[in-house]
Amino acid sequence: MPIYSFPHHKDLNYKIEKHDRRYFLHLDFDAFFAQVEQRDNPKLRGKPVSVGGNGGIKGIVMTCSYEARALGVKTGMSVFEAKQICPELISLPCYGPKYEAILLNITEAFIKLVPEDCIEQYSIDECFLELTPVVKDYFDAIRFALKIKKLVKRMENLTVSVGLSFNKSYAKLATKFRKPDGLSVIREENRPDIYTLPAVKLWGVGNMIEKRLAMLGIFTIGDLANCNFHAVHKEFGINGVILRKIARGEDTSTIATGKQKRIEKSFNHHHTLTEPIYKNEDATDEIRRIGEYMCRKMRYKNLAGKHLFLTLRFDDLGFISEDIKLFSPTNDERDIFEAAMHLYKRFPEPEPFHKVRMFGMTIFDLHPVTGYNLDLFRKQPILPYKELDYLKEKYGENIIRVGLTRL
Ligand code: DCP
Ligand code: CA
């Protein structure tokens, strides 16, 4: 999920009045999860597609394709509501690890084009690049931006929209001007046009802040830029001062580098079924799928876990959990499947009148690993997980699966 953070004053040296012109590029994937699903399944292309929920009518639309947007579907609607507005909507479940890997892959490729400390992965589908060390003017920067767009298309077969400007906040604002597959530039001389836009378009201004600004008579970016310094300071403290600076195009924040990356403490995945199940083979399939998902997530982050929890929700018993500490950290789905099936046998056996509605797995006690295959002493053959993960990313989940022994 995207981690939207306000550009905090620690990142933003609000005391700096001016800096020489710098160039920032903001990059944002279009209709991200939906675009990835359309890429991986050509039958979905050109069609209204939403991602989120369980693939049926339950849950929330996390995003939808531009075709679905044209028909009135919006992020945050329930899938049920979206299907009423757009009956032909194809609703798909969210497959997290697949999306997470994409930005990681391309930012790794960017290291060849800009210094590493000029790359900031901001959310699951957005990043900033500082181009100052590699371009000399806007003309150069636009050429660079086009090169980046082409590279993403070639590497991942996905489109991004990009915004280019002399600071991060304006670059992020510019991205929204032209979507999908856009490239927009805000130069210093465009300030008068920017000042006519609603204040809510600015990074850091949400609906709540928009309302509070309106009470001060501030509606546009220009109103905010030209407002009384003390008025915003009184209402919002230092954040008000920062917002005013951002509005004026005086955002002095720089690239936040890897040091601030989130450190994972656990991974989990839960799946609530539309139809509760009771047959052991269905439960086995469900456990296997969740285990695969979780292991891929660990592999992307080069982590392996040692303490596994399996949670089930029976219709009549509510949530119950069992856990096991593994002999050594693993991100191999064969180990996780074996351990999870061991835990599953500790639960009361599901029956037709005593069905399971939800399966969940969580893994704690994470350890960094250097490679994809960990265990030198395992009896089973070592699997080429990197290649398998790559195939799944490129061609979809069902292209290949690791054969597991049914227990
Ligand atoms: N997302 C989510 N929960 C939300 C909003 C978004 O899980 N409340 C996910 C789904 C999106 C992805 O994060 O695909 C990126 O979010 P964006 O807001 O950037 O939206 P999109 O990329 O889907 O669309 P856009 O083309 O408007 O950027
Ligand atoms: Ca996006």
C-alpha cells in the first residue's frame, strides 16, 4: 500500500530561503495494480478492471483501470457498489508481492543513470529522482524523463506518468496534469498558472486541511502562497509554514535515501473466502497459496522467517491460531507449507456443518539473507526461486508453481 507521508520539516529545511535551480522528476505508475493485471492477462486489456476485494463482490476497490474510471468506478468504492455502476466490471483480488517488486526492479536500473542517493522510492508506485547532477537545463531534463519512461516500458511493459520541476512538491503536482502516460513540466515562470489551482492539489493538503484553509479564506495555491505567514503559523504551527513555502514553490526538501526505508518486522497474508470450505483438499490449496504469497514477499525483501502462525476462522468458533518455531529461518514455500500443514492438523477438523471462512498466515522473527536459497543441508533440491518469481511477475501467477507433496 502506498505510504503517503507529509513532507516533514525534518526533511524540509524550512530555514533555507533559496537554492540554485535543481531538477526533480516524480514518477507515478498509471492505475498501478489494474495496469499490472492487464499486462499479465491480455484478455483484460481495454476492459474495465478493478483490483481489491476477494475477486467477487466483497471488499473495496483499491484501484481500477482507466476504462473503469470512464464508466464511473472510483478507488475506495465497495466492489458491490462499483458493479452496480458498471456491471461489466471485472473485479480481481489484490496480489501484493507482484506489485511491490516492480518499482524495486526499475529503481535498481536507475542506479546506472543517476547516483544512488538521488533516488527515493516514495510509495509502492511512486518515486522521485533528483536529476541535478546529470542534466544542465530543462531541455536536457525532459530528454532524460523521456528516456526513463521508455526504460520502464521496455523493462516492465507498463506506463508511468512523470512530472518535472525545480522542487519535489511541484514535480509531484506536475505528474497529475497528464495521466496516463504523461510528461508535464512546471518551470519557475509557470507559477502564475499554478497559483490558480485549488490548494488541495498540493502535496500535504488533504481534505481536512483543505477545510481548515477554507476557513482562513484560502482556496487556491496562490491564496496559500500569498497568505499571512502568522495566520497559517497560528492555525497549523510549523506545518503551516511549510505548506506556505510549498505553495510558493520554495520546497527545499531533498531526496530521502534508503536509510529511511521501513524495516519489516513480520509478513502476513489473510484470505477470507466468499464460500466457507470444509474439505481438506480445499484447505490444503488455500494454505499452499497463502504460503507461496508470503514466501515471495520475504524473498523480495531478502528476508527469511522463523516463527510461523496459522490462523483460521471457523463460522462458529471465531478466530483460532497455532504457531511453531522453525529450526532455521526460511523463505522456501516447501518448508512453510510443511510447517503450516503441521499446524493445521492441530485445529479441530472442519466438517460440512463446521466450515472455515478465513485462512491467515503470519511470520515473525525475520532474518536477512543474502541469496534466494538458504539451506545447504536440505534434503530436497534447491529451487531456482529467483527465476520462478521472475516468470510469475512477467506472465502471471498461474504460469508456474512449485510441486508440493500433499501431506
Ligand atoms: N492503493 C491502495 N489503497 C488506496 C489507494 C491505492 O491499495 N487507498 C493501491 C492501488 C494503486 C496503488 O496503490 O494501484 C497506487 O495508488 P495511486 O493512488 O497512485 O493510484 P493508481 O496508480 O491506481 O492510479 P493513478 O493512475 O491515478 O496514479
Ligand atoms: Ca499511481
